[in-house]
Amino acid sequence: MNIYNKTGKMALGSRLRRLSELITEQAGKVYGLYDIDMQPKWFPVFYALSAGEEKSITQIAVEIGHSHPSVSTIVKEMTKKGLIKESPNQTDARKNYVKLTTQGLTINEKIQDQYSDVNTAIENALNETQYNLWKAIEEWEFLLEQKDLLKRVQDEKKIRESKDVKIVPYEPQYHEAFKRLNEEWITQYFKMEEADHKSLDHAQEYILDKGGYIFIALYKGEPVGTCALLKTSGKVFELAKMAVSPLAKGKGIGFLLGNAAIKKARKKGAKKLYLESNTILKPAISLYHKLGFKKASGAPSPYERCNIQMELEL
């Protein structure tokens, strides 16, 4: 147990597995106490069939929350033991249904006393604990259904890594990064157009000198993302040239860039932001929705690749 004191909560799965193995081992001895020849791992399938009606492997898998292959393996083992029998369904010969045999039904009658004693023993054990394990398991199952462990870890990873991200104003030293990052994503999905060459080759002239702004995302000091605000009128800016290096994905950089642009637009008295994109860029569209943009219809776009326009009222 000392190792779990050292590892802490990150070894939750291993510790639960150890507890499960301990309970399973002791459950096997409990079956022996009542002279019932059954393996603990068979119990969920056995209980699902205990009412006597036949069920398909798929039905059982859904009911007990196991995979189809896992249930199939258990059914084969129980069939070999003589507890289950398999037969084609009357209405669909392609599906095999299973149910308890006479031997299985006999065990089902015999096991009722064991159920009663085990339930009471577990309830007594729960009463001896400070925290109710049964309710805690229910809570954990619910929480993981709402948001699985992988997503929770991904979110924490993003939060931690985003602390190493710094959004800074454009400077001439970032020109090559601004150009390269945008050319990378444009040429990956589309082709470079005349308007791209103008704004990327001459950012100072076509963006900054016209009242616009460019933001650079630095991750540990290296430029990994960009985005620009193009001034189209006194109260309207266009969000454009949003790009994040594939090597820096998953760190929330796009969201940080977008927020920086929105904050700047508000500070400059803008009433609306709009952008142009393409619906095949699903992560980008999702980001824009997260930032508060909604689909809109505006003037014809100078870009062939544009098939969606969005705007954000400030």
C-alpha cells in the first residue's frame, strides 16, 4: 500500500483494480461457503438471466455495461459449465439467444440466501466507513459519463501549458513567423490568393498602417500562433490571419489569440467583429463559436475559399 501513498490520486485506476481483485478473490471463497460452483466474473451475466427469460448477447452487454466480446466469452464458459444454453431466436435465426439451464435455475434458487447474507455484510461494512463507497462509485460513474477521464486530463494539460503562452504585439522580428504560420495552413487546405500575398508579404502596409493590429502567440518564447485585426471602418474590425502551429495544438492558443483580438477591438471602440472562413475547418469554426461569433451574411468575399461569414457584436 505504501506505493499508493507515494503516487497519490494519479494511481486511482491501479488502486481500484487492486481493490477489485481483492474483492473478487474473497467473493470466490464466499461462493464456496454456500457450495455454489460459479466464478465471480460470471455473476453479472447470471443475474441478468436470473428471471428465466432468454436474451441476446447484445442485450446482456447493454444491460450489464460490458463489451460484446467480454459477454460472449463468459457465456461460452457458463455454457461449458452447464449453467446456460444457447438457441436460435424464433423470429431471427441469425441471432442466438441464451438462457439459464435447469442447473442454472437451481443455482438461482440456492443462491438467494447468499444474496441476503452478502448484502447485509456489505451494508455493515459500509456503515463502518466514513465515506459510503457504493454512493461514491455511483457518483464517479455519473461524472465520467458526463466528462471522461481523458477529457479531464486534456483540459488540465491545456490549462497548464497555456500558462507558458504569451500574446504579444507584432514586431518586425516576427514577420517571417507571421507569414510562415499562415502559409502553412492555407496551402494545407487551399491555395494562396492575391490578397494573402499582399497581407502576408507586406503586413506593415496592408494591416498595421491602415489601423489594424497583429498578435503573436509565444510558447516558451517561440512564435507558434498569429492573428490579425483588420480595420474596415471606424466601428468594425475583421478578425483574420488566425494560425496556430500544428506542433502547438491543444494548448488553447487559438482561444487566447481570439480573446486578445476581441479585447483590443473593444478597447478601440469597435461595435462589431466579423470574419470569413470555410466550413471544412471544423476546429476553427468551433473556436469561433466558443468566442461568441455567430453565422452572418455580409459583402462578397475577396477570397475564393470563403463559404461562411461570422460576426460578433461587441
